[in-house]
Amino acid sequence: MNLFTLAPTSLPHAHLSPLRSTPMRDNPTENVAIEGRNINFSVNTRQGKIVPILKDCSIRIPSGQLWMLLGPNGCGKSTLLKILAGLLTPTNGTLFVRRPKSYVFQNPDHQRHLSSCRSRVSKALDAVGMSEYLERPVQTLSGGQKQRVAIAGALAEACKVLLLDELTTFLDESDQATVRNLLEISGEVTALWVTHRLEELEYADGAVYMEDGRVIMDGDGARISKFIKAKQSSYINRINSS
Ligand SMILES: Nc1ncnc2c1ncn2[C@@H]1O[C@H](COP(=O)(O)OP(=O)(O)OP(=O)(O)O)[C@@H](O)[C@H]1O
């Protein structure tokens, strides 16, 4: 398989899916790309126990903006992103995500492969500085290169919403800067990017901070960065004084 057959999971057409709770809005305004209200998600264990993973999560992201999703390990970031991508179905809540949308996996080997228009992918690969890789077999690419190709595929499909799961695992800082620049020049794309790096907030239009399955804070990145840093230093002080 050569490179231009690699593309992210993507689903065309606008999508408004009221689930079991009260519908949010019948007619979302033009300037909102992602909106979730009171999203809950639980899993059933083999022992028959119901384990809540997401608890009443609400988020709202304006069109054309880059937002970061942060929180400690296991707080539910990937689960929320997968729900927004339509890969998981929430237990209840209401959801609107503009389409076409694409989800770029944390592990690029999980990316779905599908055929796509060669010239558009070629142009998009050019934009992520990877045009020379067009004919290379996918298995010969590094994790970061696969992720950049996946993003190129999403842009080639003219996606409106890009859901990026923890690109920091495979992309170095300069690769991440390339992706950010790419999102900036693709003005119409709205991106929600899971990250552990507080420095990324500097480049974001906004952020969502989660803990233990809940959205604790959302909005201005600088305010959220300050909040997280204060939590981290109080944690360190507690450890040092015990
Ligand atoms: N199918 C499942 N069955 C049981 N528990 C699950 C399942 N899927 C997720 N979880 C649990 O839900 C919680 C949230 O997982 P999730 O992967 O969304 O967290 P995360 O914030 O993305 O974590 P990380 O930063 O480590 O990637 C974790 O405690 C995880 O173990």
C-alpha cells in the first residue's frame, strides 16, 4: 500500500444527535463547531458492575478555533474525544459536531486506511512537508510521519472538525509546530487536541480541563494553565512537607 491510501476516520454530512437527555438545540448556530451537553458514558464490567467514565461533561467550541483538552491520566480525555468522533456512543447527553470530521488516533497504526483523491492528498502532504513520502510504503514511516499523513488526509477530505488524540506521543516539538501552522492556514478547520504539554496552551484559542470524568474548567488557555500550575505546585508542596 502506498502513502496516498492512508487517511483518517472521517464521516461526511452534518450531524446532530440528541441522545436520551433533553435535546440541546435544534438549530446550532453557525459559529459553533462542537457542542456537547451533559455527556455521560459508562462501561459494564465482566462482574456486572457499571463504571461511570464520563460524568455530565459539557463543552462548546467555536468554529475555526484550536482548543486543547487537558487533564491527568485516565480522566477521560480520549473517551470524550472518541464520543465526539462518533466512535463511542454516550450513555446519555446531547451532541453536535460539524461534519465532515476526522479523528487522528494516538497510535497512528490504528488509523483507518481508505482510498482518496490523489491530487488533494498530494497537495495536503505538501502542506505538512511530506510530499516526498507519497510513494513510500506506510510501514516504513515513523509514528510522527504517519500522524502527519493522517492529518494531511483529513485536510484533503476538507474536514471541518479535527479531533487529535495526544499527538505528543509521536510528534516532536517542530512537528507539532508544523501541525499548528497547518491548522492556522486551514482557517475553517476547528481542532480539539488532547495534550499533556501546558506550553501548547500558548498557541490555543481555548482549552478544556478534565479531572475524574468531569469537565472542571473551560475557556481561556492562560487561566487554565495558571489553574493547573497552581494545582501542581500545591501537590509538590504537600509531598515535600509530608
Ligand atoms: N472499555 C473500558 N472499560 C473499562 N474502563 C475503561 C474503558 N475505557 C476506558 N476506561 C477507563 O476510563 C478512564 C478514562 O480513560 P481515557 O482513556 O479516556 O483517559 P485519558 O484521560 O485519555 O487517559 P490518558 O491521558 O492516560 O491517555 C480510565 O480510567 C480508563 O481505564
